[in-house]
Amino acid sequence: MAEPLRVLFIPFFVPSHINPMTDLACAFASRGVDVTVAVTPANGALIRRTVEQAASAGHRIRILHYPFPAAEVGLAEGIENLATVHPSEEGKIYKAVDLVQGTHERLLREQLPDAVVADIPFHNLTYAAKKLGIPRLTFYPVGAFSVVVMGRLEEHKPHAGLAKGDNTPFLVPDIPDNLEIVQSELPNFLRIHDHHAENSDQIRKSSRECFGVILNSFYDLEPAYCDELVGRDARRGFFLGPYPLWSEKDDVEKAKVEDDGKCLAWLDTQESRSVVFVGFGSFKCFSKEQHWEMARGLEASGRPFLWALKEKNLPGDTAAWLPEGFEDRIRGKGLVVRGWVPQVGILNHPATGAFVTHLGWSSLMEGLIAGVPMITWPLAYDQFLSERLVLNVLRVGVRMWDGYRSSLPEEAADAVVNAEAISRVVSRFLPPGSADEELEAVRKRAAEYRPRTRTAVKEGGAAYNDLTRLIDSLKAFSPEAEWGDSAAISTPYLGFLTASPA
């Protein structure tokens, strides 16, 4: 019997990358691949349960820990990802990316996998892997739309001639659709000189030169952008999403086990498709003023709502972050839950009728998986671009706010969405069958994605077939056929290959 294909996965230090990459690793393992997920100890705790469940099902999958350079970057022991640091210390996490290069190369030499799937920031691994004759795949936690649009903005820089503060809408050049954006909503790295901006050319070069890229999408979702990406932004593209469906995380009954009666039992008391779920992930948080406006707007809307309030991000007395008596007044009609919530279970619950979301890609995909219309409220990074996909291409949502917005925290703090605007949008989401024809059309299109996403990962589906294509390509891989005599290359990024093992 032939030895199974061995693949090493290395995610970036943030849960929104670690968790979906682990879901993808489970998909590989379910197809007979021998999988190792390399993470630092604290980040390993985030995925232990998922990996153990896959292993208990008989799949070859394990966690391999390597040290996080906390002391070297000035972080306390156990602080190892972007979700656990203050925004002012995010640069220390990115500094760790540079410091673990030697460790990653050592892992490659020790493990000698048949392939390595490494996250976007680890661009050096393309060349380290090539030196060892190993194909590297770049992991994207987003879809083709985001990669293509960011690539064209970076390539053409249509905003370069705009004066600071000029928010005149302009077309994103050289993409399949006519989509406009404004300067304040551009991804952060196109507006400020941060770590991503410093490394963007190297990241793009690495993605173009590696074996291929893996994206959290499926061809039928965004075919024009999948076609645009292959050959221009990558040599090969494999569209393997939605990642969560590979590990069947959309099951409401499974979520009830972890929910401890907080959310799903309350949803059981509500009417079908009546509840508006408000959830903004765990990375960014609002000002106190915006929390108050949110509370007032939700209360005034008259709609049942479930609000996931990230208490750990609120300094001081958390009670002061909501209007006095708010939770008493909305009791029975609304529910505020502090801390973790089973978002997938909530979205797939029959009572949930809309999703107020920041459009982080994982949340966007979870909304599509559930077939729930979205109320868009992007906050940073590529989320304002994703809003164009949701509103203009897929047409499965409505915008919360048409006023000024910004991708930079210091500017976003001054862009408060008032209670009246929140109430006006949320109040539209009456149960299905209302007289709001525009909303009914949005709701119908959103519902169509529930079966479409599930079909993608089933045998014969677009993502299932692409995973088969990728595994077959890796089994047939030959360094000589791929690179000829150039496997032993010299690049500016290979200095760490001769460093002492970490």
C-alpha cells in the first residue's frame, strides 16, 4: 500500500486564520492525507478540540507545537495572537512573523512533508520549501474577490492622486464589475505604512511563484474573480471553501452542547426568522458612544435581537457601556450576551432572520452558509471591499450606514452611526412576507446560498472536486517537472536558511 500524502499546515497568529486553516486541514485528513498543524502552544489550545474530534474519527491529523518568541518581541508569556493583544501592540505579533522564519525552516527540514500549506504573511516559506524540493501553497482565509480587488488597487493605485481627506468615489480598476470605493474605506495597508505595506510586494511575489493558492470560496460563488485570479495573481488556484462545512460546524444541535443555555434556548422562544443577530467578531471593538447608540437603535427598532457583546474589550465598568436600565427594558424581546457565543449555531437557528456583521470573511461565509441576509457594518482591513461583494455582486444584504466610515481605528472612532439610522435599517427586518419588496428579494437570494454552500463540499461539488484536483496534483508533483534545474535558487529572502535551528 502506498504511503499517504503528508501535508504540513502553518497558520498565522490570529484566530480568524488559525480556525479556518484547521477546518481545511481536517478536510485534507478526511480524504486520507496525513496532516500536521504547526502552531504555538497558546494557539494550539484554540484548535485542540477540533483536531481531537477529527483524530477520533480515524483521520491522520495531529498538532505540532513550536515556540512563540514572546520575550523577544516584548509580550507576556501566553500572548501569541492578534486577538489577545492591545491594538498598540499588534506590531509585536508581526515582528514575531520575522523571528519564526528559522523555526519554520527547521520544521520543514525535520518533517520533510510532501507539501506545506503556509499562511499569507509567511512569504519566505515559498523559497525555503523550494530549496528543499517541497511545493508550498499559500493559504488565504478569504475568497478570490478580495484577493483580486486588493491586487488591482495595489497595482494601479487609483487613490494615489487624491488629496488626504478627499472621499470622492472612484472605480476599482481592471476588475469584472464596476465597483466604487472611497479613500477612507481602503484596506489599511494601502493607507498607512504598516507591516503589511512593508511586505506587500514580497507577499504578492511569493503567492505568484509558489505552487498555488488556496482560497475560502468555491468556484460557483464568484466565477469571474476565480478566473481573474488564476494566471495573474497565482499560478494555480484551488477554491476549497466554505472551510467550516468540512468539519460540519453548522449543526445547531452541536452548538447547544457548548452554549450552556444562554443563546439557543432563548432563540427557541422566538418566532421563525424574526431575530436580528448582532455580532462583530472578537478582534475590534466600538467606542462607548457607539455602544450606547447601538443599544438605543436596537431597542427603538421594535425587532427581537440577540447582541453578542465582547465584554473583554470593554475597559472599566462594563455596565456603563450600555444605557441605564437597557437590559431590563428589552428583557424577553432582546438578549445581550457577554463573551463567547455559538455564532454558527445562532445563524443556523430557525428564529434568526438577519445578521449585523463586520464582514470578516469567516463571518461572511457563515452568513452565506446559513442563508441569512446581512446588514453590513465593515470596520477595517478588507471588510469594506467584502461589503461590495455582498451588496453589489451577490446582493444578499443591505448597508447599515451610508455616511462617512473609515478603515483606521483613530478615524473610525469619530464616525459614530446614530441610533436613528440603526433603528431604521433593523426595523425593516420583519418576518418573511412583509411588503418590503427589496428586502424580500434580498432574503430570497440569501436563502438560496444555504443549499449552494453545502453542495460545494459534497462529493461532486465544486470545492470537493477542487480538493481532489489539489491532492492529485500534489501526489504527482515532481520538483524537476515544476522547476527544472532551478530548484536550488538564490533569492533575497533565503538568508534564514543558513541560520542555526531555532
